[in-house]
Amino acid sequence: MIRADFTNTLIHLTRDKAEQSAADTFHKIVEEKSLNGSTENIRGKSKCICFSETPISAIGQIVSQNHQGFRYGAFGFMFSKKYLFNKGARPVIYQPDTDFSILPESLQYRHVRFEIDKVDWTWEREWRMKIDLLLLEPEHVTLIVPNREIVEQFKTKNSSHNLGLSIALPGVPVHRKLEWHFITLEDLGYN
């Protein structure tokens, strides 16, 4: 069954932290071509990378409206669900903390606290990958940015690199294919 609230993609968004903005974190990840696992908010302290199954159109809407409880910025990474599933990503298990102990140790990293009328993060539709580091392969990731200006900055930076071609003409910029794919929230109607 196909529904508008289902998607074939998973999204990892960056967020503002005391030491670094969501944009700075995003640029660092792109430069290093890797996402690092974290133990933050993970029971059992396994390193994980977290993703959301929320459709990109809903992400744009939530980010632009600064939705209460939404902790992330307008920068991120989108992957096919199949690609990440094959690498070990799985949906989290929303359940009361009292049920945590019945999970086998191998699944405890997937536990997310859920208490009716108290704690409800189910709208994030979270998936987790138990991993220390995920290398970003440009053919398997789409960069999420707030506007086309960011894409143009990537293009400018990319074209300014000297390719070392002996036939380059003075004053003529040498362009190479931009290795990343982009989606802008601005193009989805959100700014």
C-alpha cells in the first residue's frame, strides 16, 4: 500500500549544539565524508547513528515552523532505506522503560522510551544503525540544505579547485562534476 506518509528514504539531520551550529556540523561531516556514531540518548551506550523515516516534505514543514520539540536544523543527509537497511539500520522499538529489560542485549540499542501522555517521540519515526562510523559515498547520499545559495557555494568551491590539467586556459575556470546530490528545503516551498 502506498501512502503519502511513507517513504523509501531515511534522513539524518544535524542540530545546533553549544560548541557548534547545525550548519558547521553539516559542513564538517561533508568534508570528512563520514557520520560518527554517538552514545547520546542510547540505552546500553552502544554507538549509533540515528535517522528519521519522516518524509522530506514533512521535515521541511517542521523545520520551517520551528516545531516544538524538533531539535534539528535544516541541514542533513538522505539515504535510501534499502541501502541503510542492508548496512544494519533498523526501526527503533518504542516502549515504556519498564520493558527495556525484556529486550535481548543485542536489541537494547533500539529502545526508545514511550509513555502515553508523557513521553512520545514516535513522530520522529526513528531508525538506528549500531555503528561507530558510516562513510558517506556520494552516490548513496543526498545532501539536504535550506536553500539554493548553499548549493551554489558548493559549486563555487568545487570549480575553484585546480585539476592540474595542462590545457587549462588562464582566466577560464575549470569545472569538474559536482560529486554530491542536493535537495533544498527552499525548493520544497519552505524557507
